[in-house]
Amino acid sequence: MTEAVEQLRASVIAGKVGARLQRRYAAEKRFRVYGVAAIAIALSFLAVLLVSIIAQGYSAFVQTEVRLTLDLDPAVIDPDGKRDHATLSSADYATVIRNALLARFPDADDRVGRRELSHMMSQGAELEVRKLVLADPSVIGSRREMWLPVAAPVDQLIKGNMERAPDKGGQFKERELARIDALKADGSLQTRFNRWLFTEGDSRQPELAGLWGAVVGSFYSLLVTLALSFPLGVATAVYLEEFASRSRWTDVIEVNINNLAAVPSIVFGLLGLEIFLNLFELPRSSPLVGGLVLTLVSLPTIIIAARVALKAVPPWIREAALGLGASRLQMVAHHVLPLAMPGILTGTIIGMARAVGESAPLLMIGMVAFIVDVPATPMDPATALPVQVYLWAASPERAFIERTSAAIIVLLCFLAVMNATAIYLRKRFERRW
């Protein structure tokens, strides 16, 4: 009787335990499903974002150009025949281009027709012809075949970003469309690699707007940021981790450093506006000031990453160095810091990657200005890649939409390269103790 009761009790307990295990396994399974679903949703949003940016921006990497046979008439370009540089620079190259178009479309010989032909071409066409003549004045008097950029509306029409019908948003009349179709039919109108996007600065003309000025401005700003934030960040981390004694003041410093890493970047922009521009009167819109502000943004991240890397070095390395007679400075400089350097470099690159994508602090110090010239030094007015994205996104012209997405693609590629470099350094120099 007793054995039967014990067996019954054991079976009941086993059944309860089994049911509890099944519920636990089911809960773990649901938790894994929820995790996988969350990752899938996040990846789907990321995919939609990337696809939309690429779909809108890939066409900006090509530019529509027209092939024209130019008659470089000396009477138009150099009436005096002296080949003076100032005269050649100010010559009427628009007439040279318009004459080439009139030779192609002789029916457009009235005032309206000539104006329509002029509107087909970009101002960059005149710059290209001027560049050719100034580089080799001996071409004056000859006939040259050149590929010249068209205006942004024609470019958008060829790329399929504009409707042909005027009632659906088109900007061209029937005879203008007929001329464009004729040029396209005989191969005189083609999309070619957009070299202006990577060689020129900003422009009011969408077809001439380039990223090179913003790229150079970002480079100078990051150069200043790296030159200041890396030594300051590493020195601060070494002092707090290796030399500073535990006290109320070091605790306050550590708390404030951790809090600064979460402060909105626009606050640093306000600080830079007040200190660097108003107090020290440094040049507004310059990469120097931008680099100083980005130093404030990236410094907490670098300090925290450097401290983590220093903590990862085993304590027995410090003890062995001190036991062999090294001073604390020698121990840190010759042993701890070299072993922690891969982690420090990784954190520095991540901090710089954050800095290169910041736009709010740069807007506060005036780097939002319209800058056409490419900066030659960190003291020259300039803009940056994220600010260039902001400027183009606010432009009303339709052609700036694709250039905004193209600038975002370039910025994302740059960030991907920096993060890939950080991953490589971590994998390449990582040590397991």
C-alpha cells in the first residue's frame, strides 16, 4: 500500500515537472522566435532604407552630355588676335555653343528658338570650352567635337525622372522634345560618368554641383579632430586608469565623462559657437572650428574606449614590469599602452566615424553656408558631407533629389570603410589572455 502511494506521488511529481519543463521550453522557443522576428523587422527596415536611397541616388553618378561640333571662330573668341589670357577668359563661349546647336537645328533661328537651345545647355558647357581654349589657344580657328553637359531638366528627362507631357509635370514643349529625341536617336545625347560630382564644389546648377568641396572640408575637420582628440583622449584615459588615486574628484570626473558621451551634439555646437567663434574669434565656417567642435563630440567616446582597452590588459603584466624594476611610467609606456593600442585605435575610429556623420554642431558654427570653392587650408570657408546633404535636401530643384541620395551613399560608404577598418584592427591585433 505504501509503495503504491509512493509510486503515485512520484508519478504526479514527474508529471508536474514534465509540464513545467514543457512550458519553459515553449517559453524559450517563443523568446527565440521573438528575437528572430525583431532582427528580421530591423533588417527589413534597413533594407528598405538602403534600397530607397540607392534607387534615388544611383542616377546621380552619371550625367547626360551632348556631342557638338564647335566652330572656334576667332572673331567670337579673340577678335584682336592677341591671344590675351584675360580676353580668352571673358570670351563669348555661349555664342560658340549656340552656333553649334543652330547648325544642328537650323529651324530654330528665331528669338524663341535660340532661347530654347540655350536653355538646353548647362553653364558648365561654357566652362569646358573655356578650359579647352585656355589650355591650348592654338585650337582657335579650328573645329572641335566635344561632349558637353546639358541642363538639369534635359538630364532628368533622359534619366526618366521627369514626365514628357507638360500636364504631368514636364517642362518641355513638343518641338523641344523633338530636338532632344533627334539628338538621342543619332547617339549625340548620352549619359556618361558624372566627373563633376567628384571634382567640383557646390553649385546653384544641379548638373554642376559636386561633392569634392564637402569631402575636402570633412577631411580637414577630421584631421583636426584626430590630431586633438586622440592624444587628449588617450592621455586622459591613461591618467584616470593608471595614475589617478580613487577619490571624490576622480569619481566626479568619470561620471561627467560618461554623461558627456550622451549629451546631444548640438550642445557642443552651441559651446563651439560661444567659445571658438565669439570668444576666440576664429574664422566662421572653417574646418578648423569644425574640427574643434567635433573634438568635443568624439573625445568622451575615445576616453571611454581607451579606458576599456587599458582595463583589458591583465594585471600580471603590470606586476611583472614593476617587479623587474620598471617605474609606473615605464610600465605604462612600454607594456600596458602598446598592448591596449589595438582597442584604443578601434575606439578612436568609431569615435571619428561618429564625428564624420555629425551635422548639428557644424550647422551651429556656420558651416551651412553656400561654398563654391574647394578649401585649400583648414582656415578657408568650407562645408562637410552631412551638411552638404542637408543643403541639397532643402533645394527645390528636382535634380538635387538624386544628388542628395548620392551624397548619402558616399557618406555611408565612408562610414562603412571606417567601421570595417575598426573591425579589422580588432581582429588583427586582438590578444586573448
